[in-house]
Amino acid sequence: MINRSVDTINPEHKPPHYNRKQNPFKNRPTPMSFDLQPTLQGELLELRPLMTADFDALYDVASDPFIWEQHPNHDRYQRPVFEVFFREAMESRGAVLALDRRDGRVIGSSRFANLDEQKSEVEIGWTFLARSHWGGFYNGEMKKLMLDHAFQFVRNVVFVIGPQNFRSQRAVEKIGGTLVGSKLDKNGNERLVFRLEASARLEHHRPIPKPLIP
């Protein structure tokens, strides 16, 4: 006598708890599909892929020495230094340009980099904004747009910050980032590493207040 299993007789048979509509992989991050240069739009600003033609407008912003006062590369306001920064941004294929939605003016840039599928992690950094847009509103929305995008694909976002860049450290801590260590950059200089996990970000998330625009 042939002993047929239930599944052989009825291929559709599944355990009682099985639900074919449930997909255990549906809500897992999928880093392979991570677009490092997305176009993202908020109420205050828009982020789009950085292009070669953006150099002059972006350098107009970056040429303000005060922006780089606490940054390890405090001479980045100088054109030759910024040219290197811009070239590396283009080569990274992860740089985005920030535009003020009120008038389309270029106000800064940021970057996704170092996507690590094994760690389910990506870095956000190289961010700067025009001083006219400091105060938390625009930087807050920029971070929100980038984090919302990143956490569709990875579970962790890291920020690498200079030890004396207290402004950036405080900004990352405000959104739930925690100091997890340090490392040396390509020039042998120490950098602090902050990590923000998706679950911690939800706990610290607060609505971004709107600026008073006349």
C-alpha cells in the first residue's frame, strides 16, 4: 500500500495557523532597492539628486566661513577646497541638493553613503545649510525626509561627526541618535559615530513646528 501524506494528496493543505495573505518578508527592509539619490519633497524644502550644473549655486551657500566654524574641515568655504568636496559628492552617487520650496533657491546639500546590507545600515552626512535657514525648521525637515526614506530599507542610520562639531552632535541627539564609538577618517582624524535605530527614532519623533513665514 502506498502511504500518501496529506500534503501529497492535497498540495493546498497548510497548517491551521497559516494565512496565505500574510507575507513574513513584507515589512522587512530591502537594502538592494535603496535609491541613494531620491527626490523627496516636504512642506519647506525639496531634495533632489545633485548635478554638476549645481556647483555655482551651491558654492554661493558654502562660501560663508561661519557655516564651517565648528566643522573639522573649517576651510571648506574656500573655492579650491569646496571643489574637492563637490567632486567627491558627485562621485559618491548619493548626494542630494536642498531647495527652498518658496522660491526654488539652493540652500544646501546632504548625502547618503556607505550602505551596508549586512548591518542593515546607511550613513547620512556631509550636510550643510545656508545660515538664513538655520534654526531647526529646515534642518529638521531635511533629516525627517532622509530618515523616512532610509528606514524603508535599513534598520540603522549612522552619523559621523567631528569631536568639536557640537551643533551637529546636539542635532543628532535630539532625534534619538546615540554615541556608539569613534573611528579615524581617511586622513587619520578622529570622528565620533552616532547611531539611530528605527525603533528609537519612533520614540523620539515629534511633529516639526512650522516657521512663521510672513
